[in-house]
Amino acid sequence: MEYTTGELAKKLGANLIGDAQLVLYGMAPIEDAKPGDLAFLANKKYFKHIENTKATAVIVPPEISSAEPALLVHPQPYYAYSQAVKLFYPGDDYYREGIHESAVIGQNCEIHSSAHIGANVVIEGDVIIGKNSRILPNCFLGRGAKLGDDCLIYANVVLREKTEIGNNVIIHSGTTIGSDGFGYVFRDGCHHKIAQVGRVVIEDDVEIGANCAVDRAALGETRIGRGTKIDNLVQIAHNVKMGENCIIISQVGISGSTKLGNNVILAGQAGLVGHIQIGDNVIVAAQSGVKESLEDGKTYLGSPARDVMHQKRIEAIVNKLPDYIRRLRKLEEKLTKKKQ
């Protein structure tokens, strides 16, 4: 695909500064770009690269208004970049409708004629698959699972029985949805398994990364809200309720029956205990340990997680402890000498 700078500015809703007839053939990082490439800048620490880039045009925020390359000025350059990628690299619709001859389909299934079912997929009975959904090789869909429209299920994904997936959902390889919750009762010297008979519901426009586990509810349902995005290697336990548009970053663990509001961000390796509530618009910083409910709209840091400014003050004091100890020892020595 190729576009002139003028054409691309219109498609992206950007303000063009420079020649509207320059031709763009693709995209590249600003440091590596060549003539004919479109680059982008969103982070201020990389603004310096615009002086030396060989890119023909650069998507930039409003703070930049003049430079040698043509500029496509947009209030959200990262969003404009995401749309430009779709224009230059639309991709081929490789996964055509139809069911591969090696797939195993159970009884009473409803599979839309536009769906793609890949090689060695196993679909148990009473499964529903919507239009234009694509299920790639070696996936398993348990009895009674439901998959909406326009979903993309990458290879080696497991959707256990009764799992319900909305529309426009993407699930990456190695993920299991509907695995048993971790429930046991100790008696007579051993752990007895508690049957997990609930289900998982994934709402529309959710994306779940590779090698994640979303456990079925013990009773009732585990639910992931509309528009939520989950990174690789995340564990979500039974009966968790997650709101809309949450961002869950790699290696997060959420214990059972915890409830997240809307627009929650959990940074990498954050851990949450069970049976707590996380308010709307909460941010939990990386490696934080959350042991109690958190209020709306605040940022938390540390283990245990505290208000971010309070925790930073604690850390500042802790960092000075060695100096304080040395000073105390000197004072002790002086006091000892005076007593002598």
C-alpha cells in the first residue's frame, strides 16, 4: 500500500505541515526510517530523533510544529500510529470460511457458515460459533461453549465447557479459559477437591494474551468486562468480576472473588488477595501487593499497597536508614564517653 502525505493526513484526521504530494510506502521506527517511510513520535524523550531522521513524514503531537520531514500533527499520535498501521498493513484474510477435514465436531453444534475451523480443532457438543469467527489449529471448545461474532482464537487455546465469549474477542495461544478454580477443603489429613461448577463469561472487545488462565467460578460466574485487555502470563481466579476497559499487565495474579471496577490498571507482577474490591480508575503499580479494598481514582504502590505519595515518602525514609543508623551509633558513642 502507498499513500501521499495529503491522503494519509485526511485518513488519520491529522494536520499536515509540509508537502502534500510526498509518497509513503510503509512505516519504520524513527531512528531506522528511510526515505518513503512514515515514522511517529509520542514520547517526549524521543523528540530529539526528529532532527536526524530520514523518514519522509512523521506523526507528531502538537508540541512539534516545524522540522525538515513532513509532519502529520495529531492530538493523540499513538492512536494515529495505530490507525496508520492498519492502512499500510491490512493483512490478508488467510483464514477463509469452512471446517478443516481433520476437525472433530460434536453433536448439536451451531457453526456459522462464515466461520473458520482449523486443523485438529475439537469441538464438543452443543457449541455455538458466530459469524466470521476464526478458530486456529489444535484448539478445544468444551460442551456448551459459546463464541460470538468476529472472534480470533489462536492455536492451542482451550475454552472449557460452558464458557461464553462475546463478539470481537481475541485470545492468544496457550491460554485456557474455564480451568477449575483452586478450591480444596482439608479433612482427615488430606486436601479434598471442591467441584468448580460455574462458568466464565468474556464480554465484547476483550483481548487476552498468551499463556493466561481464567478460572471458572466455583458457583456462578467469573466475568471479564467489555473492552478489557489482558497481557501474557496472567492468572485470574474463580469468581473474579472485572469491569470494563481494564488493563492487566503481565504476571498479575488476582485471587478469588475479587471485584475490579472500570478502567483499572494493574501493572506487572501486581498481586491481589481474594474477596476485596478495587474501585474505578485505580492504578496499581508494578510488584505491588494488594491486601485490602482500594478507593476509586487513586494510584497505589508497594507491598502492602499504599497511596503512591505516602509509599514514596516511606521509601525515601527507608533509603536513608543506613545513614540514620550511623548517626545514632556516633551519638551512642558520645553519650558513652560522657558517662565515663
